[in-house]
Amino acid sequence: QARLVESGGGLVQPGGSLRLSCAASGFDFGRHATSWYRQVPGKERERVAAITGIGDSIDYADSVKGRFTISRDNYKIELYLSMNALKPEDTAVYSCFALVGSGIWGKGTPVTVSS
């Protein structure tokens, strides 16, 4: 069964950094594009960053360009999101997504940026 499990969220002060991880299982990870999304209650889900299966193409939301970096390790079967210079408006639940069939979502990991 295809599955994604996020980790690494938490509370961080403005200007701080976090690294999120997403462990994949049950599908051929390296063959599928993957993304990080975030959602705040009452707002639409926002795609933060996306990366192709072999990592040759990456895209970021304007709101995180220059601060966030998406990467993947197809041997460890993991997706990452390194977040720097965090702002209070980055507070959200972050979820990973894999473009497999109709799509696979993880349950998400919460990130809170607050002093």
C-alpha cells in the first residue's frame, strides 16, 4: 500500500530553520513527481514546492523562493523540505504529495513560527 509519512515539524522562532522529511513506501518513489503543500485552517491549500522524480526540475511558490529548498533521496526513499528564515506566515500544516495514480497524501506535520 502506497504511503507517505511526514516528520520534522515543530515550534520555531521567526528567522529560524526547520527541515521536514517525508518517508515513502509502497510505490516506485523515484519514478514519480512529489510536492510539499501547506494549509492553514480556513484557507486554501498552497503548493510550496515540487520536484520531478529524478530531481531535474524544481518549482517553488513565490512566497518561499530563496528561503525553502526541496530535495529528495531516491535511495533512502525520502523527500525533504529545508526551511530557512521562517516567518510567522509560514505557520501551517505541511503535507507531502506524490503524483501516483490519483495522488497520495501524507497526514501532515504542523509547523508553528512564533516568538
